[in-house]
Amino acid sequence: MKTKDTIRKILLEKPHLRDNDNKLIASFWYRELNSKNIDAEEITALNFLHKYADNELTNAESIRRMRAKLQEEEPGLRGEAYKIRKGKLQEEWRKNLGYEL
């Protein structure tokens, strides 16, 4: 499964991860390790770091960027923090900048 498809699936299954990149990345890596037949609950931190350093795991920044791209393309995948930020705060900013008549 492609990175984009996996992230979409995670965001649909676990909406609370839409606002927390660290938890989303951890969840993604958990699935990725399991898909490679590595017990995510048994791997040592050192082994995990070696796999990450050797590019055997998806880069965290790639996961974050793909999440942002998905949320841009599919507004239904956006979290509550986005809705709050773009709702009340955006109205206030527009007034302060003189865009509102």
C-alpha cells in the first residue's frame, strides 16, 4: 500500500490523529513495522533507530507532508484544530487587517 493510502486510512480510522503529527507518525511506523513482519512491540529502540537511519522506514517529514497534502485535497480529513484556527481566528485576523467592511 502506498504511503498516501496508508495515511488516508489512518486519518479515517483515527480522527484524533488529524491534529497530532507525532502520534500519526508513530501510528504509521507501527503499521509499517508490522507490514514488514517486525513485531513493533518487541523491537528495541536501537534496532528501530538503525532501521530509520538506514532508510528502511518512511521518513517522518514525508509522512507529515503527505498528511498536509491529503488534508489540502480532502477537507474532510482536517482536524478540529484546523477548523478552530480557520474559523474564529481567521475572522478576527481579517477584521484586524481591514479586509472586513
